[in-house]
Amino acid sequence: MKQPVRIAVTGAAGNISYSLLFKIAAGEMLGADQPVILQLVEIPQAMDKLRGVAMELEDCAFPLVHGISLHDNPFDGFRGIHYAMLVGARPRSKGMERADLLEANAVIFAEQGKALNEVANRDVKALVVGNPANTNCLILSRNAPNLDPSQFCAMTRLDHNRAKGILGNKLGVNPSDLDGVCVWGNHSPTMYPDVHHATVLGEESAISQIDEKWYKEDYTPRIQKRGAEIIEWRGLSSAASAAQAALDHMHDWALGSNGEVVSMGIISDGSYGVAKGIYYSFPCVCEFGSYQIIQGLEINEYGQSMMKKTEEELLSEKAAVDHLLPAETAESRENLRKSDRTGQTAYDNGLDKADVYYKADRIC
Ligand code: NAD
Ligand code: LMR
């Protein structure tokens, strides 16, 4: 039997978590042989509701759940964790501008970055789900100077899954028959769903089977605004599909994507000309617990303009929260290099990787 791993989930009494927690507990994220200790984090006002959720988890008698603890602050909740699922965020309220939402959440993620830096396991993997996910992730990472920027991701897997699901439906194939679909940029209506490199059943090109007008005028805006479409029909924002995407993201990051292309909001190393230092969604493959950007894809003029637009949005979000980005982490996040030889990102950030991994207590 493997040693249990510690997983923190914030916003654990919310809608997404009500689906996510039970899937993690059932072994769908890290495998049916991986015991887990769940460290559930909420705001003080939601602790009663959280207790109810924890009781339900207990009532499922999941064999993989070796412990559940409840916390009203991240410095307790993140102690010793190997995985952080950061779902909790302040929702947009009536009359609130996007800048106000950025500011309200920026404060939350700055504190959580400090907590991860101080008390999490040194090889922690943190996934930001709470919106605005990419910029929250930037704030988180910049407030954790002793962790590597590649230990943080923003979730764009829901957009990726949507892009595959809707394309598969159009082509009359199963989504699993598609590979190479990807979503570039921000988890927002500027994202660029790209099917130019997608294949059907490993051979045929997907783009050659769809009409350009449908791709640009129906499909693209539909993926970009799918979150709003769900809210319109369901009256609530996506929850089960967001939980599934979070699970897929962490599963592939930790255990590998089996050669399949997946979209991940990761620190930009300048690949494809994207400004360094922002958390931007790139096509990746995952292996041995880390991701790698797929290099060398040909991007046409349309794609380049779409990628630029979403990059500009992320840069303006970054400028809006600049006061919450400590100067001491600018260098290690903004000067990453891409190795010419391997195409892999060189994390030349002063941290001794071997030392970082040596200190990870996964086996004791
Ligand atoms: P929800 O309102 O049902 O739950 C959010 C929970 O977070 C609440 O229980 C709240 O008390 C808690 N919370 C707020 N601040 C917190 C903090 N500082 N620490 C810990 N917990 C905190 O919302 P939901 O439907 O579960 O969605 C959660 C977030 O995920 C939202 O920001 C939503 O916009 C975002 N989302 C992102 C994606 C994506 O693809 N990236 C998809 C869907 C939803
Ligand atoms: C989604 O893509 O479903 C969510 O990010 C939408 C939202 O605004 O909560």
C-alpha cells in the first residue's frame, strides 16, 4: 500500500467541490491505489456547511480516505500538502467591475501563495480553478518565492475538454478519437481554441473536415463563452464539468498524459513569442510529474492575432495587480529560457532542484 498523500481543497463547501471531493476520494484523480488525506479549507462563515460535506465524505466509507481535516485558513490547511486544488474564490457580485474582482481575489491568492511557500511540501503541485484563474495563479506563484514557477497551473482544461467535446460532436466521433486540440491564453472570452493541429483517429486532419465559417463564427465564440452559456441555462456556473476538468488536469500532470496533448495554464517561457512571466494556456504533454510545451507548431496569421489578443488581456490583468506582485520574484518568473536543444523550459531560478526533491517527504 502506498503512503497517503495530502491534498488541500479550498472552497471545499462550494459547488465545484461538492463534485470534486467525492471523485478524489474515490481514487479518480491519483489512482485506485493511492490513499489520500483531505485538508479542506473554507472561509470562517462556511465552516458549518463544510462540516456537513465532511460528514457525507465520511458516510461514503471510501477506503482510500485516510483522514479529513477542516481548516478556516490556508496556513493550517496547506501544512505538508502534496497537491493544492484552489477552487475557492470570491464570486463577482452585482455592480462589481472586473478590476474589483481581480483585486478581491488577488488578496486571497497572495495570502495562499505565502501559505504554500511556508507550510506546503516542497514538491507541491497547485492548480488554480477560482476565477480569474490565470491571474490568480500569477499572484499565487509570485508570492511563493521558494517554490518553482512550474509548480503552479491555472485551469484551462475545462476549455480544452469543451473544445474536444463540441468538435467531436460536430464530426460524429468520440472525443477520445481526437488529439492535438488545444486552447491558448486566458480562461476568458479571449481564449483561442485551436484545432489546426488536431487529428481524428490519429490520422485525418480535423480542420480539413470542418467549414472555416463554422470554425470561426460558431465554434470559437461558443467555446469562448461556454461558461456564460451554462450559467444562462443552469442558473449556476459549471460545477460538475469544472470538477472533472480539475481532476483530469491533476491526474495528467501527476501521472502523465500518455502522449496526448492537453491545455494547461502555465508560466510562459517565451515560447511562441508569448510574453514571459504570465500564466498562459499552452498545448502540453505530461510525463514523470512534469509538463512540457509542445514546440514547433505552425501558427497561421489568424492564430497569431488570436494569441496576441488573449496575451494582451493577460498583460493588462497583470498590470492591474502589479502592486501585489513582489519584486523579489520578478526575475525568477520573467526570465525563464527555452533550451534550444530540448525545447524544454530552463528554470534558472536559483533553486537547487535536487535539493528541493530530496526534501520532499513522499516516502516517509
Ligand atoms: P461557489 O461559490 O459555489 O463556491 C466557492 C466557495 O469558495 C464558497 O464556499 C466560498 O465560501 C469559498 N471561498 C471563498 N473565498 C475563499 C477563501 N479565501 N478560502 C477558502 N474558500 C473560499 O463557487 P463554485 O461554483 O464552486 O466555483 C468556484 C470558482 O471556480 C469560481 O471562482 C468560479 O468562477 C471558478 N470556475 C472556474 C472554472 C475554470 O475553468 N477555471 C470553471 C468553473 C468555475
Ligand atoms: C466557466 O468557464 O464555466 C466558468 O469560468 C464561468 C464562470 O464565470 O464562473
